[in-house]
Amino acid sequence: MSFMQAIVKNAVLQMALLGAIGASFAGGLIGSYVVVKRIVSISGSIAHSVLSGMGAALYFQHLWGITWLTPLIGALVAAMISALIIGWVHLRFQEREDAIIAMIWSIGMAIGVIFVSQIPGSGIELTHFLLGNILWVNTTDLALLASLDAVILVATLLLHKQFLSICFDEKQAKLQGINVAALYLFLLILVGISVVVLIYIVGVILVLSMLALPASIAGAFTYRLSNMMVIAVLLNLTFSIGGLALSYHLDWPAGATIALFSGCVYLLSLRFKRPSLLH
């Protein structure tokens, strides 16, 4: 049975395809800002620091009976705290930014591991959350993705010019009367929320690939950020659908196959890049 025939008949693949579309939209838009602002490492730090929030949430759930504090809520809180700390350090002590990124990356994971070690059996639940699986997507996940896409789209439409200014020249943005600090912190929080939701849907293996690789490829072939965003979304869709098809025929894990496919195309694109938005 071909992949297209399987999609028509298989509800799991249909949901995965819809999830891929939603994740591609979010990854392409927010990933373009991440790449242009050169904060991919910050995104990676936030992605790994969420383990602390998830571990704490599970700890309070199991030992204190706080059932409403789910790993997703814990991850969102941890991501926003990490984003605010990194943003504050960038704005106040820019030369120490790399160190604080590494600190949050390592300490966030360490705190998570400590919390998890106190709860027998919770490691499996965290593993499912972190690794994710685009084939597990359900209607609740799709609603969450749609909400994220809507927030990113509204923020992009309302603040695109301001984001553009702070991404390329913060000093010039200040001279134009733009509140650089507030916008930068808001952008990092938006990145943090996007990272958490995408981890929840597709897993940590795929999230950085969806944020960084399509936008990096797109940015190497255009001078306009708006064009870069459109191309990044289309590339994300291509990689996601192509990766799903490959994983179906090869019987490989879907997320890992999509990430591998994206990485291979990125390496090939380096041969053909020309002067552009990123160079």
C-alpha cells in the first residue's frame, strides 16, 4: 500500500498529517525569528530546561496531590522563567549570555532529574513527553497547535516591523523609539511557549529541527524576512510529509526520520547558497 493510500484509509496518519501542518506553520514562523536573531542556542537551552518544570509538576502531582499541575503546565512555566532570565542577562550583561545559556541548559535538566528520581515510575511519563511522537496526535493536540498558530500569527501581523528592527539592530530600534527590552522578552517568551507546545506534540528530537533548519535554508536564498517565513513553512511541510512517507515505507520512527531528512536537505543546500538575508 502506498503512503497516499494509507493516509486515505488510516486515521492515525491523517491526524499525524494535520499535526505536521500545524507544527510546520508554528516552526516556520517563529523559527525565522530565531534564526535571524541568532538565538537557536537559546531555543535549545529552553527546550532542555523544561525538564525542571515537568519534573516539579510530576513531583507535586504524585506527592502533594495537586492534580491540575500537569507536566505541560510545568514545562510552560519553566520555559517562560528561562526565557525571562536569558533575556534579562542579554539586555544587562550581553557578554555573559553564552554562560547563562549553558547554565540554564544544565541546571534545568539537573533539577528535573532530581525531581524525577524522587517519584518511582515517573521517568516513563517524562520520556513520552520529551520524545513525543507525531503519530500520537489527537484532537486535543490539534486544538493546542491551532491556538499556538493563531497566537504566533497575530503577534507576527501586529509586531512584525518591531520584531524585524530588534532582530537586525537593537541600537537603531531604540533610536526609533521601540521598547527593545519588552519586545525582546516577549519574543523569547513566544519562543519558549512554541518550544514547549512543539515538544509536547512532536518531541524534543524534532522541535529544534523544525525551528532552525527550514528557516536557515530559506534565509540563505532570500533578502526578505517575510519571504523567508513563507519558504520556511513550506519547507517544514515538505520535510514533515516527506519524512512521514519515508518512515512509513522504511518502518522508522517518524520524528527521527523527519529530522534526518531535514538535516540532509540542509547539508545539500549549503552547496547552492548565495548572498542573502543571513550572509
